[in-house]
Amino acid sequence: MDSRVLQKLSYGLYTVGTLKYGRKVGCVVNTVFQVTAEPEMICVCLNKNNFTHDCIREEGKFSISILSEDTNPEVIRSFGFRSSEEMDKYEGFKYEYVDKLPVIVENISGYLICEVVSFTDIGTHSLIVAKVVDADFVGEHKPMTYDYYHKVIKGKAPKNAPTYVKPEIDNNYKEEKKDKKEEKVSYRCDVCGYVYEGDITKESDDYVCPICGVDKSHFEKIEDNIESKKEISEEKKDDKVSYYCDVCGYVYEGDITKESDDYVCPICGVDKSHFVKE
């Protein structure tokens, strides 16, 4: 079975917000859909490992912000790759309280205020059915689709997303890439792992990474020639060891096994067990 076909299903991107002892918490989800019109009911799919999951169960209500193509990618990085248990994800972004719930309002298409009706256990995730008790538009912004997120922003699915795909060697994909050598030039951000397709040296000096905001000096060319990579690795075995985070794609240059056991990814905060040798 080729599970990549599932990636053709249509999704959007949303932030979910609620409270924990009065403190605002939230996360990014990509599965929100309307299930009935009278009353107006929606369904949200949320990973049980998300801190926000149990907070919604306890609070009994939550907000949904419909992210748009104009939404700052930093919102996705903060709400998708970090934990509300450890930080205030709302800090630095424009938000408001609606019906006493935190709502991201910065360049969004609209928001919903929802009351939980039921939780359904589906293994790693829960399906949360909720009644919409308030809703409004926020400006005229085109909703961001998951396809736009992947193809334009070049974003990855967080590990807790229902659409997460574990990085793996795909022979079919490698064959497809061989047929497109003219499109092989690409650069990777050494901070967040974002991949720029094309020659980044042709970008203006004020170009910044759309995910983490660093300038283009942080982008390293990804070598496509396998033989060249082998030669480089033979010449510089000691300083060419690197590992990538299987959650957010951050690349650690060096031998991560030498780090202490409390080392965490500087982007998404997972421990070093999530790092895979390149």
C-alpha cells in the first residue's frame, strides 16, 4: 500500500486554544470539519499526547482560529512544535479573549468558540465533537490549506499530527528525483531544517527563513551527488557526523550521542532519542 495517497486528502491549519487553571494553552491541528448544521457542530482530531488534549477535556470548551495564507509561519512553529506545558505559546503574537478563551487573531480567516459534546477514543488520537456557540470573521484572508503549508511554506507535519509521516528512504521517490536533475539544487536551514528548493544565493540579502526567521547565511547547500557525498564523508569523517530530529527536522552537526541525557532539540524540545543519524 502506498500511504502517500492519503496526503491528497484536503485539510486546513488551525490553532486550538483553551485554559489550564486560568493559563492559556493551545496547539496546531489540521483536522477540523463541520458535522451538522442544526445545531452547528464540528469535530476536531487531537493527539492524546498533546498537553492541550487533557486541558480541553477538563475545561469543556475551546477556541478554533482558522489560519490563513497571511498567517505568520512562526505561529505554526510555536503552536505545532512546542509544548504549552513548558511555555506560553501566545507570547509575541496578537491574541484576544473571546468568551474567556484565548484566540489567535493575527491574520486569520475567522474563529469559532466551541463547547465539548463528546470525546471518542480512536487510539493515538481523540475525536472531539463540539457545539459552536460563537463565531466571527477576522479580516478577508484566504484560509491556509495543508497543501499550501507543505508546497509553499515547505512545512512538515508535527509528530503528533494525524498526517505525520515518519522519514524513511523511499526508492520510488529517489527514482522520481533522478528524472528531475535540473531541479536538484536546494538548501537546508541549519536552524529549523526548512528546505529551500532552488539557488538561494539569488535571493536578496534581506531574505529570511519562512519558518524560523534566520537570514540566508544559515542555509547550507544539499548535495545531490551521492558519490560526492561519499568522498566528503571519507575525507572528513570526524566532523561530518550529523543527526536530524524526526519531529521538526532540525539538524544537529556532530555526534549527538556525546550530549548529556537531558539534551533537547532547540526547536521543538524533544529529547535526543528522537534524533536519527543522517
